[in-house]
Amino acid sequence: MRQKLIQEQTLQLKMNQSLVQAINLLQLTGVEVVEYIKEIAKENPLIEEVNYDYEIADFKNSNANLPAIGEINEAKLSMYDQLKSQLYTLNVPDDLEPVVLFGIDSLNEDGYLDIDLNLWAEKCGTTIEKAEHALTFIQSLEPAGIGARSLKECIRLQMADKYDFIDSLLDDHLDWVAEENIEQISEQFLISPDNAHQIIKEIQACHPKPGQLLAGNVSEYIIPEANIYEDDGHLKIHFYKWHTPDIEIDNSYADLLNGDSEAAEFLHDKYKQVEWLKQAVAFRGSTIERVIRQIAEKQQLYFQHGTFMLQPLTLREIAKELGMHVSTVSRAISNKYVQTRHGVIPLRFFLQTGVGQEDGKQTSSFVIKQLITELVNHEDKQKPLSDEKIKDRLHGEFGITIARRTVMKYREQLGILASSKRKLGRGV
């Protein structure tokens, strides 16, 4: 009985070790996995060199018209450069780009804005309104919370408008969160104790210094996990070699495995290490492949027709479709990118909140914001569109039904002034 108990404990330890390694690898990029294997190989003589450089060269050649990707891990990429490298996913106006870049350079190492808006505008020779507009772009970068001016704002950015009352909770009752006062929060905001507990946990999970999340990244250039492209009218996905590197074993040690020597015991342990590593790499590869294929399927219209066809999509939807836990999907897309005809895009870009319509369908909030921007850009500057007019145009021209207050919220997030301030001669 005792012997059986010991065996079960040993098996559980092995399973846990393999599982922990698999979870850790899932969070790494493909190139970081290769580097991780190389580090293990320094102490495990059974692992031979992993050859993947040829495909890096292929990637460079096939993307010759894009900015050079350089040598992998040649130097550390600063938080500031990592943030600037994300700007290609945003439609930053040419005249506003220098203001955005100055704002990024004005962040402190924790990711907080370290400059007053008045001074920012003065240094860039622009208006406070444009500095505010530039800040909205910075605050939309990853990780969430970047560009905040206070801890409360940092939490708000990470909570991403999940709850209507989050501003009131953070402004007036932050002590309830600190004390985990579920009863008070439930009564004040008319929610169940379970929901109150969930909100507290989500706030506590927010990173107080998001800039530090970018401090440890070592890749100098963004290297995608896969290339999503259209071929003869069909969407296809090519996964790069570094996505699931092969681990080859040096068989010259096979003869030393026999016997009870210390060398044999050492090699048995190293073989087990290789097997665990292979399982972890396979788990990482298959998980990310399934997630990317699911995203490509759900966002097929985007890949075929562009930004305005981006569909609402959440982590929970992907997890449900694939039978995975939400946290697994979250790890799978963290810091992962794909090559598309629109550029190299972070996987998180394809996760968009949706706004419900009368017919039961949903429209991506990102698309609605793009449409609001287009309507404002082409409005009569003598008679700018009010929020009510924008709401009516969205419904009449695009079949999108949203409340006026939602238009106002999106307009403010985009840094667009109210119609009374946009009138020619009054706005910027």
C-alpha cells in the first residue's frame, strides 16, 4: 500500500513538471522557444543543435520590402521601441505621429506619462487637444495600462470598460477594493456577491507598472509565428519553422544507458528531460496553431477585405469553440504575431469587443470607431456632426444601432472634440 502511494506521488510530480514546462513555453514566442532549447542543450548532451536559420533567411527575403528584421536577439529592445513598433496597427494621422512619438518618449520606465499635457503640446508646437488625441493612441498600445497618468487610470485602461460603474468604484470607493469589502460593493452597485468578488480579483490582477512587462523582452524585431495569406481565393496559413522546432537526440550515447552506473542514471534523467521538453513544445505548437486557425476562420472577412470587416471576437468565444480554458488561450496569444498582407499584426488585435444590434448581430467596437472617424473627417466643417447625427448616420448608412452616449464615449476615446468645438475656426 505504501509502495503504491509513493508511485502515485512520483507520477503526479512528473505530470506536474511537464505541465508547468508546457504552460511556460506557451507564453514564449517561437524564437524564444528556440533560445530556451539552446539553453537547456548547454547542460543536456543529448540535444543536438536546432537548425532553423534557413527559414529566418527565407523570411527576410520574402519580406524584403518591409523594414529589415535584423538578427534575432542581437540586442535588447527598449520599452519605448517596443511601443513604437506597435504603431503600424493604428491609423495615426501623419501630422499627429511626431506628437505620439514624443509622448512615448515621455513615459517613465513603469509606463506612466511623465509629462504635463500643456508642456507636451508646447514641446511639439501643437495644441492640448492634439496632445490629448495622441495620448489616446498611446493608451491603446499593449500592454494595457500604458500611458496612464495615475494608478486609477492605469486600472481603468486595463479593465477596458468592462463595468459601467468602474469609474465610481475607483474614484469613490477604492478602499472597498483594498479591504475586499464584497458586501458594500454588492449593495452600492446592485450586483451579486460573486460578481463583486470577481471584480475585486480583476482589479487586483491589474499590473500597477505595465511598462515593466516590456522590460525583459530581448527580441530586437517582431518575428511572426505564422503567415496568413490568400491563395486562389482560399485563406491559407504557413507556420514558420521556429514555431515548433524539432529536437534531435544524439544517439551516440545509447550504449552508455545500460547498467547501473552514474553515467547511465544521468543519461536516463536527460532522456526524460528531452521527452518532457518535446511534449511541451508539441503542446505549445498545437495549441497556438488551433488558436491561430480559429482566429483566421472567425476573422476571414478581415483578411480578405481589410479593417472595416473586423468582427467582434473574445477570448471566451475562442476558448469555448476549442474546448480550452480562457487562461490557456490568453497565454497562447500573448506577444504572438502573424504576418498578413496588412502587415505583421499582434494576435490580440483580432480580439474585439462587439456592440449588439437589433437583429441580434454584433459589430466590432473598433469598426464603429473607424466609421465615426471617417464620418468626422468628411463632415461639413461649417456644420459638424453632433453625436446624435453621427448615431443617425451609423444607423442609416451602415445599419449600426448604438446609443448617443456610446457615440460620445467612442468619440472621446478617439480624442475627437464635440461638434461645438469642431466647427471651423473653433477646433483644431
